[in-house]
Amino acid sequence: MEDTSTSFYSINHNFYLKMTTVTIPSAFENEIKALIRAGLYRNKGELIKDALINLFQTKPDLRLNLAIEMYKNKELSIGRAAEMAGLNIIQFREILSNRGFVTEVGSKSVEELDNNVKKLKKLFK
């Protein structure tokens, strides 16, 4: 069994800090500490953020799949998910459609549609 250690990292998520527990192999822990000692990173959180940025840059399909997953779980709007994937909304919807995912367009009920129409009328008066 591979030796692992548990470390705590502070990762910035949309301008608020959240503590996340990460279990990593001790060999990586030693490498992380060495990079910080060498002055290449100020702390573990900064190193992990840089590693994730580089991961998404070298594997753009991961960013697309992340955007799709977060959209499906209603964590992101379609516009924000498309932006995360580096696409416009039309391109993102096309990919969702190709993968068999149906996007909701418009109101879910007549009442919701009526309320939306009233709001729009107020805006354009």
C-alpha cells in the first residue's frame, strides 16, 4: 500500500476561502515542501492552484467535462459553464446535445411564463 499523508490546503473558490482536506502520496508531499523551501511557491495552496491551472491548460477536455458536470448539478448557469469551457453558449449547448443532455429553454409553467412577461413589460415601459 502506498504511503500517504493528509494535508490541509486553503483554496480560493470564487473570492471566499474554503478549507479542503487532500490526501496525497508522501512522495508528493516531500516535493511540495521542497518547492516551497526553494522559494518557488509561498505555500501549498498557491502550488496546488498553479498545478490545477496548468492541468486545465494542458488538458482542455478536463475543463469542458468539469463545466458540463457543474452545469448538470446546477452549480453553474449555462453561460458560466460555457465560459469555463472556453465556448460560447451556442457551442456549449451543441456539445450538451451531442452528449444526450437536454437543456431547458424557457419557462417551466404558464404562471412562470406570465410572470416573466410581466417583468419584461415593466422593464420596457
